[in-house]
Amino acid sequence: MSDTELLPIRDLQACCAPITREPIEPSNAESLARSLKALADPARLRLLSIVAAHAEGEACVCELTDPLALSQSTVSHHLKVLVGAGFLTSTKRGTWHYYRLVDGALDAVAALLAAV
Amino acid sequence: MSDTELLPIRDLQACCAPITREPIEPSNAESLARSLKALADPARLRLLSIVAAHAEGEACVCELTDPLALSQSTVSHHLKVLVGAGFLTSTKRGTWHYYRLVDGALDAVAALLAAV
């Protein structure tokens, strides 16, 4: 299945019951698995968490490398995965990219996993 | 970090705030990433969902291969990953293993991801 056929995580929540309420459709399981893969990395979880905790919910890539003790290229790769999966948005201002959580995206994953 | 140093998912919920409330500690990010990796597979999401929807919340491995159209050894591998990660329990009765969701394990992941 190509990426373009997979539902974005917020659409998936709109269409589907929590996985424990009724058997999840195969194509929706593919979409949810893709979202979970994007989250299933310690560096990416820390990035989401640091961005969320930052002043006004936005952080510059220049503020994210030191806390993780990773190279800027590695951090940029992880940020790109999170943007691609719909968990972060990226805005360029001046020299730097700024990152912000997408409202409701983590909640959508949580809602699909939580029991009724 | 070895597996034995990682917190089980339910202990992780007991100790930690949602990741968007405060920056997650590196070791807790490792534990949560491990749980998410176990979930981040379409076949495993479908298995959890089918087991949960089954009569009395329990399913025999013999009932799980046909719906997924996978070999029994592949299904057994996925079930083993889910048991190892604390999302399913397994009981042997007669010839077959029976699987059941661990109460609260998916809810614990959801609680760590959901916004306050």
C-alpha cells in the first residue's frame, strides 16, 4: 500500500472506533501502524515532548539538538519523520525552522488505542 | 539499555505525566518507544483488535490465523511480541494457547500520548 492511500491520523480517528471496540479494518491498521512507527523512537518522543513544553508550544530546531545530544542532521531527520506523519508542523522564519505540535494528532492515536 | 531496565507500560503510566505535559525522561522515552514498537505493526494491531472483540475477550491461536491470512508461525511470532510487551497474556489449555488483552495496557499508552 502506498503512503498516499493511508489516512492521516486525524481522519483515522474520525472514521474508526477504538481498536478494542471492533476489529480494525486492514487498511486502517496499516494507517495506524504507520503513525505508531513514527512515534516509536525515543528521540522522536523526546522531541515531541520538548516542543510541547516549550514557550508558546513552538521550538526552533536550533534549541532541540543540545537537549538530545544528537547531531543536527539526526535531529532534522527525526523532525522530518514527525512532520511527515502529521504530528508536527514546520515553519521557516529567517534562518531557522520552527516546530509546533499538530493539535489533536497525538490525541487521535490515544483515542484509537484506549478502551471504550 | 537492556530490556530488563525498561519499565513495563503500566508502571510507566503510574510514574509519568503525558509526554505533552512535561519533557519525558530519556529512560522513560526508551520504555514508551519499546511499547509503541510492539504496537506499530498492522498484523499486531489486528490481532489485538480481534482478541478484544472475541467472545469473553479471549481467543485461541487457532482462531487467529485465518482472519489475518498469515501462516501460523508468523501469527505466533506477532503474538509473542505482544505478550513480551505486556499487551496480551497467554494461557495454554489442552493443545492450544489462548490470548487475552492485559487490562489497562493499551490505556496506559493512550494516557501517555494524550494531551492533558
